[in-house]
Amino acid sequence: MRHPSPSIRLDKVTVDLPIYDDARSLKTDLIRGLVGSRISQNNGHRFIRALDSIDLTVGQGERIGFVGHNGAGKTTLLKTIAGIYPPTTGSVRTAGRVTALIDVAAGINIEASGYENVIIRGLYLGEEMDAIRARMDHIIAFSELGDYISLPLRTYSSGMISRLLFSVSTAFEPDILLLDEGIIAGDPAFNEKASHYLADYAGRAGIVMLASHSKELMHMFCNKGIKLVGGRIEAVGEIEELF
């Protein structure tokens, strides 16, 4: 059942992500280049302060685009709202069903069939079996996989897997829709179809939040922008003002 008034509230949300590499490793040096001085140490454990004291309240009808350089905290913020990353301090409260189109490959099994992976992914999204079965024909038809739906995912091309996962992830109506710009990935013809479908799908959500570097996508989905710098909110305003 759709929530009559979806909402999101973040109070002083800080997220620290642990670093398991040695401080001298190439990977840590690359991370340092993205996040600068936000690498810290506590009791011998190194971590990145990915989000730093975020306060944010979002209500019905808002379409927010998060802008900022790589490592600014855009996708981390979406994952925190989705419940993928728990806040280190602070609180996240949401009202309504949250659909996160961020890591659409989470939970898939390449040895299982496409049909079985529809069920796996649907359950991962928090749907009931009856709801998944009710949308199965739509998912199979939209993915354009035909008889491949009965074959294991290891026989699929990467584009076929992307089509299946997109079809499952957008099959259930959201109250709160969280989008990362990499959600659409497949052959050009399917990408065009998926883009049109996603625009309509987002229009039915109560709240939309998008992390992207694309001004075009921002204008397509959002009516307000938030600029993140170093895991903090630096500015809120019109999309044009923040790029």
C-alpha cells in the first residue's frame, strides 16, 4: 500500500567507513586523492568520514538531485537513507516504501535461472511472494529475455543481466525512489526504452532523490539540487546554480 505522505528526515547523520588496507597501499593513496583529509584513525582503525553531520528533511513531492565531485558523499548518502549503511552517529527516519536503484545486482545468483533471480531480487527489495508473482509476466516481457528467462544467469551477456535487473527493480511502485546515475546499462535500444519508463516511474513516486554528474538527468528528474563537498551539505538551490 502506498504511503499517503512519504518523508525522510536525517538528524546529524555521520557515516564512517572503515579502511582495511595498509596506510601505504596504492588503494589508500587513491582514496586519499578523492577524499583528502577525511581519512582518520581511532584506536588503530582507519576510516573515511563519508558523511559529516548531515541534517535533511524531505517531504511529499520533492525531487532532489545531489551534485558534487567523486567522493563527495552522494551515493553514500543515498545508501544511508536506504538503510544499506547505518549511521555512525545521528538518525535516519523514513515514512513510506523506499526503493533504492543503486546497487541493482545485490543478491543475485549467477547459477540460478532468470526466473529464480526475479524472485531473489524481489525478496531482496522487501516484496512479498504474491506481489512478485503478480508482476512476473510484466518483468519478463519488459526485459525482452524470452526463453532465456529459464536459463542460468551465467549464460547471459552483461546487457541481458542489466535488462533483467532493471526490469525487476522498477516493477514495484515506490513511495521514496533513490537513484544512482548508473542504473541504466544495456544495449542502446533498451536504454532508450528504460529511460522513458524510468521517467514515468519516477513521476509516480512521492519523493525522488538522484545522485549524478549529469545536468541533463538532474533537469529530467529533479526540482531542487543539493551540493555535497567533503561529506557535508555546502549549498541548496536551483540545479543551474550548483553545477
